[in-house]
Amino acid sequence: MLSKNEKLIMAIVFDCCTKSGACLISTAEIRAKLVGKSLSEEKIKSTLRSLELDGYFDLVDCFKGDEHLFCINLRPKGYSFIRDFEQQRRTILNKILLAIVSATITFLVGRLLFYLF
């Protein structure tokens, strides 16, 4: 299960790498795409490293002039990120709907028993 920051950063990486499966991205580009969030450069780097250890992508440090870039190659687990995210969302929605239906049935049965006895 990914944390909130890991999900945000993985979504950005997935968007950048969808066409070819690989991309060059800097921490500045990631920070620019994080709307409403302010993550430090070190936090972004550590999150990228942890996602690499989890097997979502291969991460290689690159330098272009004085700019530090990350070369990211998606792995099969990285390609299935969106599908897993949507499946997790559906599971949560199903649990919420089940709770609502159960509460409604319990309420109606309780009322029925109250009027009968």
C-alpha cells in the first residue's frame, strides 16, 4: 500500500513515462506538477528511491550539465499502477455502499419489529 506522497509522485512518473516506458525527469519538474503540495527535494528523492525498491521502476541518476536528472524505466508493477489504484478505489466504494445498505436494512427491520410488537 503506497502512502499519499508515493501515490502522487508515482502518478506523475506514470504520466511522463506512458508513451515509451522511460523518461528523464528532474525533481524540479516533479515539484512543478505537484499542485497544492510542497515537498522538499530530499523528500522527493527518498520517495523515488522507495518506489524503486518496491519494484515500480528502475531509477538511474543522470547529470546534464549541472542539472540532476533521473532516468526512469517502468517495470511491470509500474505499468499496472493505475489499474491497481482504480481497483483499490472500487473496493473502498463497494465497502461504503455495503455499509449504507446494511444500515438501511437494519433500520427498516428494526422499525418493522417495533410496529409488530
